[in-house]
Amino acid sequence: MLCYLCRMLKLNFPDYQFRFKSNENKPLIFDEIRKKFIVLTPEEWVRQHTLKYLISEKNYPKSLINVERELKLHNTLKRYDIVVFNRDGSIRILVECKAPGVVINQQTFDQIARYNFTLNADYLFLTNGLNHFACRMDFENEQYTFLKEVPTYE
């Protein structure tokens, strides 16, 4: 397991402490939102950093965060990576995490935009751990504005 962790890429996030273990020679990382160990893939590495970032740097309460839930989109089931709710139950941020080797391009942005047709999040955050893109939705004018970073919890 340690050799696998040595190969995990340093991401463009602050350094965080994680809990690891191994099961059947597979490295696992503890997800504090789902409260269980998850197989450590490159995408999961990004997802766990993003969660720590939202909680530690942006001050979002864990109670307002969901991870990997199903979403019905045009009669097909999809899964979003992370959703951060407002206190009223509406969605504040929709997050799409990609593995560091996945280039963020129009196709990856279109994926999160399609999900947002159903979810209507106020903000979108797309990351591969190295590059981060955040935008604020303007539903009235059917456009979005790119931001330097995800807003902090108010």
C-alpha cells in the first residue's frame, strides 16, 4: 500500500492528513462524509482532497455535503461526485472530480453542465486536482461567470 501512496500525485490543494488502510492488497482511504473506507483510485484521491478543501478552507459543514449519489438524467442514472447544499435544501455547489490525468476540456465541462440542468446548483466546481474551475450560474440570463475560486460558506 505504501508504494501505491508514494506514487499518488501531489495535487494543487493544501496538504491534508488522511486515514489509509489496505484490504485484499487494495489501498483504501477513509471518506469522512460517507464514514467508510473507499478504494483509493486517482479520482478518489482528487475527491478526498476536494472534500477536505471544502470543509477546511471554505468552511462548509459536513452535514451539508453529499458524495456520489445517483441522479436521473434523461431516463438514465448518473452519479454526481459532490454536492454541497444550502441550509434550505437547495444546491449551492455541484462538484465534478476527475483523475489528475484527465484533461479538463469542453467535454468535461459539458458533463457537469448537463448534471446541473437537473440539480440547479448555484455554483459549479470542476477539478482534476491540478486545475480547478469554478463558476457562478446565472439562470435568468442562461449563462455562467467563471470565478477565481469556490465561494466560502456564509
